[in-house]
Amino acid sequence: SGIAPVDLALEAADHAGLPLMAHIDEPPPGRSEVLPRLRKGDILTHCFRPFPNAPVFASGVVRPDMRLARERGVIFDIGHGMGSFDFAVARAMLSEGLAPDVISSDVHLYCVDGPAFDILVCMSKLLALGMPLVEVLRAATQRPAEAIARPELGTLAVGAVGDIAVLRLRPGRFTFVDAVGASLIAEQRLVSDGIVVGGTWWPNEAANDLGDTERFEAHAHETHVDVVSRHFGHGHD
């Protein structure tokens, strides 16, 4: 209990030559114990989580330990999931120049039908909050690959794997919801036209079969995760 498991995990990470991923939930241990232990290349997931243990004070001011972690080179990962993304926290962090390094969905049984849905919904939320499109794309491709030391992924450079998702911005009026039930209206969102895997094009047949906003929002998980599931049988993981 307490901080001991974190210290053991750090030892294991050192032995394996891998980064440690940690999140800060209900104490013990608290953020004052966990966050200072994370080193350059380690990953803090659920970095825009709501209270308790949010990265900002109730006033909206970013906690000093988050700035110190960024300066040390700790990687900030969204890990949206069911309860780990708050629009107010995200706005505060972004306004202070602390954008996430990695955008991830943390999709599981309890959030695949909202509020996370899939990676494209998570990316679209950051886009709606003002994060530049190129940075949103990089945070979902290149930077995650770098974080896990897989430089052959997340890039279209010569010699890379070359698997890609073909995305486009769909205009409209879309309502996104965060983990605490707050809403955000957006005028565009990312959708998937298909994927290229191993040199083969797999179209997303549902991409152009989305009518009104309500239907689109009700089936937001069909934009990307389901196209992978249909063609490869992996389901939502």
C-alpha cells in the first residue's frame, strides 16, 4: 500500500529499460508522493482529470508540480476513459501552455458509448478546445510512438511501417461531453474515411452514412473503432 508499489514499479521499469506510466487517483499515495518520482520519459496519464487530484487548483491555477514535471520531461497523456477528462481542467492547462503530449482514449466497456467513445472523439475535443490540428494529429501518432520507443510507427517517413488512418474534418454542430457532464459545442470534428494496413485500403462504409447531428452523436463510436473491429475482429479495447 502507499507509495511502495510505485517505487517497485520504478525499479521494474529501470530493469526493463522502459518508461513508467502512472496516474494519480484517490490517495494514498497522493500526488505529492507520485508526481516527483516520475522522470524524463515517464508518463503521467489522466493528466486532465477532474477533482480530486486534478492538475489545477479549484481557482483554475495550474499546480506547480505539473510545471516541474513538464520541465523534467514527464510525458502528459490524456487517457480520457470514463472519468478522466474535464473541460475546465483542460482549458486551464492549455491556457498555461501545458498541452498534452499524447492524446489517448482509454476506451473500455463503460465509456465506449460515451463520454470517450473513441480516439477521434477525444482528438476532436482537444481541437474544439483550441489545440492546433497539427498538434492534435501529432499527439495521436508521432508522440505516442516516440513515448514507447517505436520510431517506425506514427510517421510516413521512408522506411516506416506506413499504416495510416485517413481522416477528414466534418463540419456541423456537435455536442461533446466530458467526464463530469459538462458540454462543449464544436463546429467540426474528425471522422475516419478508412485505414490503410499492410498496403491494403479498408474503407469505413459508415463514414458517409451519418445524417443529422443527433444520429451522429448517438453513433460516434462508429467513426473509427468499429471500422477496425469490422475488418479485424478486435472489438473495443
